Amino acid sequence: MTRVLVLNGPNLGRLGIREPEVYGSATHDDLAAAVEKWAADLGLDAELRQTDDESTLVGWLHEAVDSRAHVALNPAAFTHYSYALRDSAAQVTHAGLVLVEVHLSNPYAREAWRHVSVIGPVATGTVAGFGLEGYRFALEAIASRV
């Protein structure tokens, strides 16, 4: 079975509490249940993780390369400035694995500083603005490429 790490960056553990008008009312537990179902429907073995720590996220991307796992990554605020995360994400795609950048909201419809992603240029593709459904789209993209 194809393994997928679904990785969430800072503040995503606060889903349902943090700015529900932007990020929706679903919780991170709701996301975990949805990812589990969507992955099973697609024949994927997905594991959802969340951290507020940049170095932990970098380590998980290294793990993806070493274990040959594809990645759905919501880098959250790290999207805009973490070159360490960007370099780790590049290792995933350079290893021939799929990495889909995911955003709940549409960064281009928000503040100008959110319009820049250092992850996007090294990702296989980006899904943004579809709320939790974006994770389903990311899993579908991964399933279609493996």
C-alpha cells in the first residue's frame, strides 16, 4: 500500500478555534477522520501529523524521503519564509516522490505577504482555498501519480 504523510505546520492543531471565518469550524480531529476515510477509499495508507515546530517538520520530510512516503504538506506560516522547509521539501520531489502543498484558505485572496510561497516552486502541485476538501484533492493527486 502506498504510504502518505499528511503534515501540518503551526497553528493547524487549533482548527475549529482559530479564525473559523477563515479556516472553518472543523477541528484537527475532524480532519484526521476525513483523511483516514479518504485515504482508505483511495487505497492509501495515510498518517496525519501536526507540529508547531519547524525542525520537527523538517525531520518528517527527511523521514518521507528515507521511507519512500509521498507527502501532503500544509506548511502554514512556514510557507512564506522557511528555506529549511523548502530545502527539505525539495528532497522529497527530487527523490521522485509526490509532494502536494495544501492550504485551507486561498493565500492569494488574503494579505499580500501570504502571496509568496517558498514551498510551491519545489512541490509537485498546490491545492488552496477549498478548506478540508483540499486534503482530499491532494490525496487524489497523489493516488493518480503512483
